Amino acid sequence: MNLLPWSYTTSAQVTLRGWHSAPSGKPVLHFLHGNGLCGRVYEPMLKYLSADFDLWLCDIQGHGDSDAGSRFFGWNHNAELAVEAFQAQRSLFGDVPVYASGHSFGGVLSSLIMAKHPQLFKRAVLLDPVVFTPSMQMFIKTTERLGFTGFTALAKKTAVRRRHWPDRQTAYASLTGRGVFKGWTAEALSAFVDHALRPAEEGGVQLKCSPQLEATIFSSAANGLWRALRQVHTPVLMLYGADTFPFVIKSAALWAQSNRYVHTEQVSGGHCFMQEFPDSAAQKTRAFLLDQL
């Protein structure tokens, strides 16, 4: 899959970077990745979608090759910065429909974008977005205001995650079948090792996204999340893994009950089911976006 790099210096004075396919007149798929990952980690799924869509991948603040800045700007601001970067490049693709997809953290950012920019996307497929239940949302926002960080189980695990390996081959062997990478195809894990790691100053390779930033994101939440979710008037399919976090399953049911534009479907796999079954994830995404269901 041939992708071209882009960069854009935002109003927040951090430069976001990412990739896009050469404009061909096909509809555009705006894709946002999960926490700790980056756009090209999803190439096994995206290569299937590239037959029907031109791709625009944005690496969020501190992920991939995008600048980290001095502090995390928050979920809502990062959603707006992604829109800003896309709008600056929108004309490259001409007057074609724009669709959205996002995984986990990127799925929530995509929903925030749809709430604030209802005309931007024609349809969207969200892949296991980490939509916190209302009670979780209230708890996390309260702890944020009190200045507590690193308190969630995910944040605690992330903060002590290994971030450096002597080479990419060792990283691949070390990550195989472990933690979030359990069940990933060999191609998907290779995409992570190729695109989510960078050469380290002391030699070897290290994570592009620092565990500290990843933990900060896991310890925070979007402002006004459920208000925004109710405001989404773009047709949405939320796919979630049968073995994902229990709160995602609860939130899927609640969102569908409260918003007639939202459809949900459980699929095989865990939180990263699209890395376990990239072809079937692509098929379901394509079918909904192109209204073939």
C-alpha cells in the first residue's frame, strides 16, 4: 500500500503528521488510531479498505511521528486539531464524500468530531471505541479535577510498560502473544514494530508514544462525552469485540438506546479485534460506509 507523508503545524503550535494515499477520486476515509498506537499500525485492515477509499491517517499528539508538546491537550482539543489538519488538506481529494473510522481512543475522538461537525462525515464505523459509562465518566472527570493521575488499572500497567528493545526482531518476539497484542496476526504485529517504534538515542528501538502519555490518556476522559454522543446525527456503526472491556459493551447498548443514528454489532475478538481479524473488520466497515447492508 503506497502512502504519502503529510505534516501540519496546528494552532496549538504542535505539528501533527500522518499519511494519505494518492488522491484518486474515491471517497476519503478519515482514520484515527488507538491510544499508544499510530495510523499505519492498522495497515493489514486498511489495505483492504484502500480498494474503495482514499485514506487519510492522522497520528494524534505524541503518537507516531506527531509532536508530543509539553502537555497532553485533552480529548476534545485533540479531536479539533485532527479536524484542523484534515481541513487544511481536504482540497487535495476534490469534492468527494468523506467517511470516518477510528479505533479505541480514536473512535471516541471521531464521535466528538461528528458531534461538533455534523456535516463533515457521511457515515462512520467506530471500532471498539472506549466510551466510558456515565458513572465511569463522572468518576474520571472528578479525579482529573482533583489532580489525580495514574489511578486506573490500564494507566498503572501502561506506566511501567517496557519501552526499549535492542532491535526490532527482539521487540517482535517480546510482544508476540502478550497483553494487548494477544491474538494479533503476524502482519499486524509487524506493522506495530515497523511503525510504532523509532530508533533510540542510546541504540536499539523504543516506543514512539511514551508510556507516560499513554497513561495520562487512560487517566483522563473527554469533556461532555455523553452530551456529545447524543448530538451525533451521522449514521454510525459501533463494532465491539466479544472479549473487550465490559464497560464498552455496556456503553454500546446505552448509546444505541439513546441515539437512533447509532447501530451496534458484536464481533469476534477483543479490544483490538481489527488486528486479529483485519479482513472481516474491513468487510464490515466497507459494507456499512457504502450502505451495502
